[in-house]
Amino acid sequence: MDSGRGAETGVVRGATATWAGGASGQLVGREQQLAELERCLDDPDGPGLVLVHGERGAGRSAFAHAAAERLATRDHVVLPLVCVRGDQDRPLLLALRVVTAVREHRPVTGRQPAAGRANLEAEVLPATERGDRAALADALLSALTHAAPVAVVVDDAQYADAASLGVLGAVAARCPPEVRLVITSVRHTGGAGDAASGRRQDQAVGLPAQAGTVRTIALPRLTRPQLADMVARRSQAAPDPALVARVLGLTRGIPAAADALLTEWSRRDAVRIADGHAFLAASAPVPVLPDEDRFMRALHELGEPCRTTAAALSVLWPLGRTAVALVARSTGLSDQEVGDGVRRLIAAGLLDELPGEDGGGPRGWVFRSPLMEHATRERLGPLERARMSAAAVEALWAARDGTAAATSPRRPAVLLEEADTVTYLPERMADAGVLIDRERAAAELTAAAEALHPDTEDRGMLRWFRAALRLIEEPAARELALLRCVKAAWVVGDHPAAGQAAETILRDPSDVVSGPDLHELAALQVVAVTSVKDWPQLSRMGAAEWWDRLPLPPEAALPARALALCMSGRWPEGLDLLSRTEPVWRPDPHIRLIPELLQAAGNLVQGRTDMLARALETPPDPGLPPEALYSIAAGYTLQLLGNADLCGAMDLLKDRGMPPEALPPTSHFLLLHLQGRWDDALALARGMVAKDQTFIAPPQHHLFAAGTAAILLARGKPTGAARLIAGERETHEGHVEIFLDVAEAAVLRTMGRPDAADRILRRGLREADARGYVYGTDELAAALAMLRAEDGRADAAAGCLWRLEELAGRTGSGRTRLLYLLASARVRQQGSGAARELLHEAVELARSRCQPFETAVTLAAAAGDAGPPELLHEAYELYGETGSLLSRFHTRAAMREAGLTVPTRRQAAAENEQLLATLVTEGLANRQIATVLRLSQDAVANRLSRLFARTGLRSRTEVVSAMLTGTPLTAPDL
């Protein structure tokens, strides 16, 4: 008869394949545990066995791989093995594999492999067949001692047979210090045992008492900072706190779940990078884990009834104990089968049991990973999901109505505190659809959506309005529901959907939609087309024929057409249309809001500010709805901010009782920019860029990009500023680009290209003049005058000064007056009495305008000509408030040239390093850095050498990596 030894030997040899080659990624958040392992390895009297445990996905295999690497650095022969499902049914299999692995590595110690094979056949296999643990332990101890220094690393020991664990425990108690055993095992906290296997899988492997000293290292879940580190490493960017919070919420810190989530988001381009920061794209959906994911494989391997139970619980678990009965009712499983499925899901580490009070049984169950819960729920078919959701809704309605006792002997359904009690019932009503009372569901969905307005976190307002629309059958009520959907889509930023829904109503409006509503829908459709930059469609909407095809009253169609003309940059045509049709739109106080705002903006474009001033002096009609009052206040605030009138904007907000934080994001950015709160402005801007939410209506349409570019340039990021400007130039077809021209010219001047800057500015002025555009040309003229003055071409700058003086007189703008004063002083002979007088006025005007960066520029210009050099100190501090590293660097140079002491030299040294690292990260060569810093190339090379020496970084690549991940550049002497 065949003894089976050949087959057994084959199993042993095949099982020695290493797991290390498949270990994934970098270890994140395990520094403390690795340090503990290092202490064990360095201690000659340390434990013979280190047991590493953690739940599924905790990173045990990656940790084992790291342990193997550290053991290898200590000249240990490392023997990695992995246990697989089914090994627990083969007594002493793991022990046999360890002996085989050790003896196969005897060539390292000078032994012959053939002798090892003979000993295996003669001694070990018979002992295994007899089940002689002692003999096998002796053989293993002898093999390990002869192979020392050696380390055996066993992964997934939860699948190992108990007899082998006993052998390893006995060996661990007797092995010499040169022998190390490292074992990893799954350990799930809480839960019941696995009824199928008869063994508790939620516990770490069991070892006999004679195992001696065993060190246990637990791998906990990752904390928020550790997850932030993971995101930073994956994206090579500093993560947005909202992104980290989303990862934590979906994975609860389980490393493998976080890795899977980031991988799926990366495949879908859902994580966007803006200015070295990582953001989650707007409305990025939660990805569905693929079938090959470890958590989904674990569920699949459990079979039935676990899979069906998990699927139902993914919908019903928030109902606590009631969920078991509802799962049985909606799936056809028996209560016993559901209970068995729950126990096995807990044992597998997929569910957690929520303990009740005073030992009264569990309150319910919750998925360990919400990401897996989502993936399980998304695999349900529409009918299954609707049926289970309907069961949940009926149970909650019955409990609310007090009819639960009459329909079921069980306790009424109550939502667990762990559930999202705001969104659960509306989500279930939306999924249940026509399987529940349509009228009640539509009413409750509408009420829930309205309660969530404006739903900045996109928790469900728009989905619930749409679900209610699907349930409503009466035509008039449906149209009102569609109107709610239009407004909700606009609020949450889904502008294309809002425009499409608006057009649906406008094509065939009923009597239930009022005239002001039609006017608002028509205007919204125009702005929606503008926001997605569909310039051909916007041009068509500027024609009367486009509006004639819609059955709209003139008071709705005419202002919307004028709006389309203005949004496409055809301001004279838009203003002319409004002027000719004023008797149509003027009588209604609601309808005239947008035309009046358009007239104020259009006159501003043409250099006339009187209409804007009159509009601001006229209080709004108190009978207007709150949303209309908000919109018009936000619109006029934008005009003031676009005109760099910070004081006027703040006065308007105060007068209208509107906090600055309530402004639309783009307007809020402009406000923060003028206030010098550049950290806040840039944080807001990054998120807006990453989520493609940077739209501003003309004529301020380029101010966001230009303002952001100005911040980046002042902080030493000319490349980033240039990229942003170039990207913005591609998005506004046919519009003037005055503010982009000003911003690009500043970048070119910084990079040592004054001729190119001169061409950009002259082209901008020509295009503005050709189109009768005055708004913003003061910035172009001032920049051109300064540039020509620096080149010693005072005569060529005279025309710019004349233009600035004329504009300042015509508009009464404080910004234009300040630009004129600074440019005039620069063009005139420096140090002359006239120049000093101009700069004195400029300083007073700048201080009154309360804009830190503008004031700092003015003070720096005035120092030496109009006032004491100490003005540089004040400018230096103001530049510091805005975080303008490059401006502070040049101001330090000016202070040294003026013989002034640079304050806080240690801080200055740190800023110099930060600025230099920023320029390196921008991809600038030494020659370009020298141009930006106005230094020699040798000086730049010396500064780089000192940066490497102080920080320990060894290359430009390491500098870039440190900057992109937000790693501080810490100099030892600071």
C-alpha cells in the first residue's frame, strides 16, 4: 500500500512559497509596533516568539514582510511561510513545513541538502505520521539551532493546525537567542464563534503554557493623522482634511479598506491635485469594491446563508434587533438561518455585534467597514433593494404611528444611534419607490429635503427631491416638484442638471409656475450654460429667435436674453436691449433685480460707476423672498470686490445682515484675497480648482484665476501661477482677458522676461480699446507704466499715466487712484519733491483701504523716497501676514541695502529655506531661481548645498517629495 509520503512531501515543498513577494505597499502608522519589534530583536534575553495579530485588513502580512527585512539586516536566514485555509485540518502540517524549510536552507550552513532530505524521510515524516509532537519539536529545535542565526516568519497562522502551534510553542521555550519565531494571526474583537468550524476565529492563535516568553504585538486601526499620512504618500500631496475625514468615515481606519478605497478613487480620477494638495472631486461617488477584494472574497467564501444575510443587513442593520426579523421576512430565510449567518459574519470579522445594556443581548449589528457595507448593498438588484427598503419604511412608519404592536409581537423598530438618523428613512423611501404609500412618501421626502437645504455636504437633498418627483402623479404637483429639483440642483452645484430641468419647465409651463418663477428659471438656464462654458449655445441664447420658440411672457424672456448677451461679453447689446425694454421688466420688484444688476455691471465695464452707486443706495424691497435678497446682495458684493473696494463690500454685507462666510465660494475667495487672509483664500481656492467650482460670471470671470495666481507668485510659485493662467485662457471663448494679462505679465517680469510682459500688456490694452472695455484697464496701464519706468523709458510711460489719471477722475475708484499715484511716482525722477508728495498720498490712501498686500506694496515703494526706510519694516510684517515668502525675501534685501536690521533672523533663515525648496519644487533650474531671487547662480548653488546639509535631504527629488507631502523642512540649528 502507498504510504503517501511522496504526496506529503510535495505538499510540504509547495507550501514553502514566500508571501513576501506579494506584500503590498508601504507600512503606514506602524512605527510604534515596528519599534517594539526592534526592541524584541535587539534584546538577547527577549522572547523566542513574537505574535502579531490584528483584524482582517490590519496589515499583518505587510508587517510580517517588514519584520523579515529587519531580521535579514541582522544576518538572519529568514524563512517565510504562509498558512492557507484548510491547513487546520491536517495535524502537524505547519510543523513539518517549518522543519522542511529549515533543512532546505542548510547549504547556508555548509550542510549537504541530500543529508537533510534523508533525515527528513528517516526521522521527521514518521514522527509526523505518529503524531509525535515531542519528536517533531526536538527535530525542529535541532534544525533551527544548526541553522542559526535563523528566523521563521509564519503568516496567517489562524489557519494553522493546533498540533503544530503546540510544537512551535515548545520550540520557542527552548530555542537559543539566535533563533527567532514571528507569527501573525487574524484576531477579531468581540463576536461569537464560528459554528461551522467549531473554533473561535476571533481569537489569536492559541499557544501552550510551556511556550515561555511570548511578546504579543497588536496592530490597531489607523488614526486620522495616520490616514492623512497614507493619503499623502499615495498622492504625493498634502491631503485636504475633508478627504481624510471621508476616508476615515468609510473605512473606520482599517488599512486594507483605506488602500482599496484610494485605489478605486484613483482609477476613477476622483482624487484631484491642486497646488500640491489632494482633494476629493465634487460629488465623487463611493466606489464599489471589486469581487477580488479581500473583504468581498471573505464574504463569498462564507457561502449561504451569510451572503444573503449580509446583503439584507446592508439595508436593514440600522433597525437594530428588528433587523433579524425583517431580513428573514424579506429574504425567505428562517430566523435560525439568519442568526447563523450573523454569527458567522461576526466570526469572519465582517460584522460587529453591538452589546446591549445589562446583558440584555445585542442591540444590533454593524458592518466593520462602511465601504464593504456599501459594496454589498450596491450588488443588490433594484427589486431586492426596493423590497428590503420597503420593509424598513413600513416598520418605521408602524412604530411612529403606534401600530407596530398590532402588526407584530416584536418590539417597534427604532433606529440605532450608530446609524445616520437624518438620512436613513428618506434614503429607504427613495429606494422603495412605488412599493410604499406614494403620497406619504412624496410628502415626507419633500419635507426631509427641505429640512436639509442647502445641503452643502450633498447628504441627499437633491436625490430626495428627485425621488419625490418620481412618486408624484398629478401634473401640477409634478411641475412644482420639478421646480424644486431645479433649485436644489443649482444649490448643490449640478448646474447642467439644473439647466436641463429648467428648460423642461420652460418648454411647456403651466399656470402653477408664477411669472417670477419663470423669470428665475430663464435666468438660471442662461447662467447654467455660462457655468459649463458652452459659448456657442450662449451665443444662440442672445438671439430673439431662441426665446421666441418658448411660451414665455416678455418679462421673463427679455431679461434672460439680455443676460445671455452680457454673459457672452456683448455688453453694449445687452445694455441696449434692457434700455429699450425697461417698461416690460421694471414694474415687478422681483423681476427687475437681475436687469438692474446687469445695468450696474455693464456700466462698470464701460467705466461708469454712477449706476452701481445708485443701486447700492436704494434699499431692497422688504417683500422679496429671502433667497432673492441673498442673491442680489451677493451680486452687488461681487461687483464691489471686483472693483477692489473691500470697505464698500464689507459695508454692504453689514447693511444687508449677511455674514461674509455666506457668500458664494468665488466671492468669498475675492474677499479673503483683499483682506490678506491668503492661507484661507488659498485653501478655498485649491478645493474649488480640484472640484471645478471656479465659475464667476462676467465681467469678474477671470478674477479668481488672476487672484490665485497673484498669491502663488508672491509665495514663490511662478510655474504654478503660469499653469493656472494658461488653463484659464482656454475656458472663456471671445471674452477679454485683462486680468489674466496683468497676472501673466507679473509672472513674466518675475522670470526675467520684461519684453514678453510688455507685449502681453500692450495686447491687452489694444483688445480692450477695440471692444470699448474700460473695466480693469487701469491695472494694465499701471503695470505697463511701471515696466517701462524700470527700463528707463519714462517717455513711453507717459501715455499710460494719462490714461490712469483720466480713469481715476472718471470712476472715482480708490484702486485706480492708488495705481496712478504709484506709477506716477515711479515714472517721475526718484527722490524729487513731486514723487515724494505722490507717495505720501499713496501711503495714506492705501492705509485707508485696509488691504494688507496692497498696503505693503505701497509702503515698500514709498520707503526711501517719501518716508523713512523703517516703512520697510511695516511692509515686511504685512507681507508676513499674507505669507508672501518671495516678497519678504526681496524686502529683506531692501532692508539690508538700507542698512536696517532684519528682524527674527532665525525665522528669516527658515523662510529662505522654505522659499528655495518651493522654487525647486516648481521645477526651476538654478539659473531661473537666480533670476527670481535676483541672485547669482553661484549664490543659489551655495544655498542649495546648505539646504541639503541642514535638512538631511540628498537631492532635488527628495526636496520635492518632502514639499509635496507637507513634510516640514526642519533645520537642526533652528
